[in-house]
Amino acid sequence: MDKNILDFEKPIMELESKIEELKETVSSFQTDFSREIELLEKKLNREKRALYSNISPWYKVLMQREVQRPRASDYINSLIRNKTELFGDRIYGDDLALIAGIGKFRNYDVVFLGQEKGKDTKERLERNFGLMHPEGYRKALRIMKLAEKFKKPVITFVDTQGAHPGVDAEERGQAFAIAENLAEMSALETPIICVVIGEGGSGGALGIGVADKILMLENAIYSVCLPETCSEILWRAHITPPESAVALKLTAEELHEFGIVDEIIKEPLEGAHRDIETAIQRVGRAVKKNLDVLVKLEIDDLVEQRYQKYRNIGEFIDENYE
């Protein structure tokens, strides 16, 4: 696989190249450099662990935009068996930015929703880069209501920079469609698990992101807006996007600390895009573990716990208040 290298990864990639050159030299001249290669590989592993355990928020933003990063379709195709995809909102039309349907996850009959960015230029255009229109949110709600009716858990995969920002989306009721989903999901009488697999952007993510458990990949991001947008709107570009990324507190670790994210799913060492199969397996294990717990709850208790979860988000203590 050809690697798209970010700036912070260059020292690692240079060391990998040196090791490969040394191995080629050994092969060509039948020289024994096994000890030198072993030492270099140990050094490489140490530096990888140090580097990837301390990625800046801005580089995590860039990692989510890697074209090789697994998309919602990868997780759905690998984890969901006997799939039947469903289309349309029964009002306006279909939205290809959302993959939705019913299928089998492990031993559960489930409903799945996934925001799909696409993998190449043609598909990205067809999928509108994962930016959902109102009909996408209405399609999601229609299918989630089916899940409620037939008592099927809902699994959602969040990966979008936000809802579609165009005039046509506003004309067709974008804000109302998202708000309706928030209200309906908060009281939906079936378990909901949300997995943030890439970018979780603003209301675009929240429209399918209200859940009993929110799981988040280690290098994913979840934020009210893009760092570039934040930089332009709040600071008129006087603050750079990398600085905005720090201010937004958009990483999995920070959101877990705030109580917004329930569990962080560890990615392969160099990111999910470098070992897609392992990343998908880890997501599958995390979803199964949480689903096993949620399905045992009484529906009234499930909905009440979900309500309390969101009531407690944003709670703070004013030390000056008496």
C-alpha cells in the first residue's frame, strides 16, 4: 500500500526506508547485517510508539482526511451480514451520503446507519463527501423507527464534516430534520450505539449521533465545527487552524474526559488507515461488548439512562456561587 505521509511521520518513514535499503544490500551482496537491521527495527518500533502516542489535535484532523482511512461502508460490509439496504425518506428522495438498512451483527438483528464519504473522486461526488441533506436525516429516522417497532438495536457510524450547507438543503428543512432526529433518538425505545470512525462534525454528526453509548476511534475527532471554520469565524484567521484544533478539545481523550464519549477504541499503531482489518475487528469487539449490556436493560431504564446521560453533559461547578 502506498503511504500518504503527513509531516510528523517523515522521520519514521525515512528510518523505514533506510532499513529497506539495508535489507536490499544484504540480499544483493550476501552480506550479514542482521544485527544492524535488528537494532534499527527496535529503534523504529520505539520511535513509532513515542510518535503515535502523542499526536497533536491538528494532525488527528489531517489523519481523518486520509483517503485510505476506512469508511462506513468498510465497517458495514465487514461487520454486518445478510444486509438489506433501504433507500429514501418517503417524502423527497434518497440521500447517498447515508448508507442504511437492516442486517445481522454477530447474533443480533440490527439496523445500521453509516455516513459515507466515498473512496475515490467519482464516489465522493456521488456521496456528496458524506454531507447529508434533509432527506438523509429523514431516511435515518424512518429506518430507526422501524428498528423501534421491530425491537432491533441501532448501530450508527459517524463520519462527516457536517450537514450539507447549501441553500437547497435549507429550503428542504435541514435544521428541522436534524432537530427532529435529536428529539426522536433521545426517546427511541431500542438500544443505540454510535461509533465515531472519522470526523464527527457539528449537527451533521449529531443527527445520527444521539446514543446510549458513544464509542470513538482513538484518532477520530468530534467537534462543533472544523478547525478552519472556527479560525475564520471566531478569530478572523488571526488564530491558525492547528491552534483552533487545540482550543476545540476535539480529540477522543478530551471528549472521554468530559463524559461525552463513553469508550475509546484503540487504533493500530500507525492509525486505522494503515491496518484496516485490525481497526474493523476492534470496532466489532467494542460494539458487541456494549450491545451485550444494553439489550439486557428494560426499555424504560434504557431510555431514562440515555436521558440522564445527555442531561449531565456540560455540567459544571461555579466556585464563586454560594
